Amino acid sequence: MDMVYWLIPGRLGARPGPNKEPWDLTELKTSGVSLVVSLSERMLNRSDEFAALGIDHVCLPLPKSVPPKRGDALDIEYILPHVFEIVAHHLATDAGHCVLVHCSSGKDRSGLFLTYFLMRSEHVPLEAALNRVKQIQPKLLTARGWWEMGQQVLTSLSE
């Protein structure tokens, strides 16, 4: 699949949303994607498109402000654990399940989630998790103010 970077090959990946990089939902389905998690508000009320192909879809938008606005970190701290629970449950229910996470650009909100997923599922320390995700997505948290906010959120969630 074009534009996908894999945290867990064939099981958990991320990419930019269709507003930046068009996608073919039929290709996602034939590639094994069984759940798409949208972290972008642009995908609200679009679950029927996925359901028609037998793909589950959940949209839990994270704030996208650049630089982050006051309160964005708290919103993200509240939402990320819910996204984690959905993804972890989906992956645990079937070894063949594949989850694709996306935001608009596939680097800040998606990358933040993948970092959190590593920290929580594999108990990887913050810096190591950031480095591992940065290896697969070099543009991780590059929007102005997101690196600092991301570290703040992830530190808070790991306490």
C-alpha cells in the first residue's frame, strides 16, 4: 500500500489521509486492512464508505493546531488512551487483523499515537519509542510546537 509506514508490519501502520494522498478503499480491503482509525475531523460521518467494503472505521479527531493551542494537550491526553483501547482490542481479536491509522499529513497526530502505542503495549521508554517511530516516519512531530507538546503528553500519559 502506498504511503503506509508500518510500526508492526502487516498489522499496524499509518499514512496521510486521503485529503493529502488519495487512497483506494478497495485496495485497503484487499491488502488486509480491517480497521481504519481516523484522527482527522475530515473523516467524521464517513464510516458508511468503509462499512460498504467490510472495513471497520472509527473517527476520534485529535486537535491539529499549529502551534498547539492551550488545552490541546489535555484533549489529546484524554483521547489517546481510548484510541489505544480500540486498536489493541481489534488487534487482539484476530491475528489477521490489520489497523491503519491516519491524520491529514500522517506525521504528527498519527505518529504521536504510534509512539504512545509502543510505550503502552511494549513498555518502551519515551525516548526509545520516539526514536523507533522516527525511524519509520522521519517527519514525526515536525509541525511547529508538536515535538514539545508530544513529549509533554506522552510523559503525562506514562506517569
